Amino acid sequence: MTLTSYRTLGRSGLVVSPLCLGTMTMGTPRWGSPDEVSEAIFNAYVDAGGNFIDTADTYANGRSEELIGGYMAARNLRDRMVLATKFTMTCEAQKGNPNGSANGRKNMYRALDASLKRLQTDYIDLYWMHAWDTVTPAEEVLQSLGDLVRTGKIRYFGFSDVPAWYAAKVATLAQAHGVPGPIGLQLEYSLVERTIEREHVDCAREFGIGITPWSPLASGFLAGKYKREDDGKGSGEGRLSVLGGGANPVFHKYTEKNWATLEALRKVAVEIDRPMAQVALAWALARPAISSLIIGATKLEQLQDNIASLEVKLTTEQMTELNAAGALDLLHPYMFFTGMLHRERVFSGTDVEGWR
């Protein structure tokens, strides 16, 4: 597999590379990459055949979008690239304005117009709702995004960081009314963050929605860049060391289970003589409902290493070993339709495979 091993995003006509270039580190001074390095990373990704770029209006307070817009314009790449950006979160200029963030129609349209200007384009290929705001009705979100599709300002839309029931509700409403529905789900997913396997994966498969995981390397944890210490907190440079002690649970990866999963990953990586990061990405890309992994890089070498993961093919035994290492605990109510209890109580001890 290579970056030109294109596939559709979910059950849609939008064709994307198996690895999407995430740009949260571009324009970010604290743990991001200098502008010249960001441009080199962008150019290397495109020159290798990549066509899928992911950004957001709040990344580096809009500077990420400005950089991407400039890089595309300089090479006249707009028609070739699948450009994705997001709205929802509060931007610096909108602080204190309750209609300057979240998912209501007023902010959605404001945010889109600002993103289009920064990106130097008149349309977005994939517009993400960055997160569920808990208050805007699903019907309003669906109608507003559908209106934007019909006007041509966006081509498709998807949801990032939403409950599975919410995505299912919107997808059902779209099907029932014959209007454009979500084609993508953007959620955290990696060997050490597999919560979406409880509900989101089945939701995506049921409605033909492609999942594009963010942080498939768990902020570098699965690359082996952090070392365990006696206190169990780990050491090293990067986001986990800088932000791991903060309030954001995304950066809290130092747990006993995660260290054990890391060792299982290390074992497989040694077996096939590949870097741990490449093995972790290969595992994630092989999982059900995954359309494209969002990768980030602050150095050109990191991008090249991530792209090389497309050459890795894990055996059934290796996939089984990694699956078991980070497997979710069986909780209520999942034990009633998963595993041995389901087999014994529902189908009289027989194996029954449903149609997919």
C-alpha cells in the first residue's frame, strides 16, 4: 500500500489517501514545527501522492489554515486536494460571544466564511463539526450543513468527537428525509484508546460512515518516545511530557494497562524489524470501518516514517496479539451481546454469523 492506494471515505464518492496529513502542529509555537518545516512536510506528503489535508479554525488560532491555504495556492493544488477543516471551538477573537462558537447555524456560517478566507478557497471538501456542543438540536445541525452542501460552500460533512447515538440520529434523519448526511467520523483511536469499539465502529459500519482516527500514535506514546520511570509517569520530550499533567485527559496515557500494551507492541515490532510507530499505524489502518488515519509530524523524518507504515502487513497472529493487548474491559450491557455469554444464552451454544 502507498499514499496513492486511494479509497472512498465511507459510503461516499469522496476519494482520499489512506493517511491524512493532520496540521494541528503547523503554526503552533510551543510543540509544533517552524513554518519552513511545515511547508517541507506538506510538500513531501503531496509529492508522495497524498491528497487529504485536515485542519481546523482553532489550530494555532487560525494560523494553521492560513499556512495550508498558502501552501496550496503556491502550487495550484486546490482541485487535487481533499481539504477538511472544522468549526465549533471558541476562537480567540470570539471569546465572550456565546454565538461565536458551538454548533448553531449563526456560528457555523460565521466560522465557515472565516475559514474560507484563511484557506484562500471558495469551498471546503469536508466540513467537520469539531465536537458535540450538547445543546444545538441535531435537526438544526443537519439542516444547516445540508444547506451548505446545496449551496456549494461545502461538498461533504462529518462529525468529530460526538456520541455514537448522536451520529446515528443524524444519519437516520438524513436517510429518512433523503438529504445529505455525514460521511465521516473523526475520533481518537489507537492501541491504547479503543473506546470507539463499543459503539462508534458499529454505528459507522451500519450507516456507511468512514472513521478517520486522530492521534493513532497516542501523541507519540506508541512511537516509544516516552520512557517509563519508577514513578510511572514517563519521561521524554513532546506533548505528553509538556501537557500530560494538565486537565486534558487526551494527554493522560501513563497507565499500567497502556505500558503493558506498549510492551506487546514493542515485541511485534522487534519480530518484523520495524519501528513501533509503523506497527501501531498498520494495526489501526487494518481495523474495521477505518478509512484514513490522521497523522501529524513536526519533523520531515517523522512524516516519512509514518508513510512507510503503509508497507507493513501484519500477520493474523500479530493482529490477534495486539488486539488482545489493548482490549476493552467487558462492561454492562455489552456482555449480553458479546462473547461467551451471548453464545450460550442467545443462540443455544451455537455460532451464528450475521449478514454484513
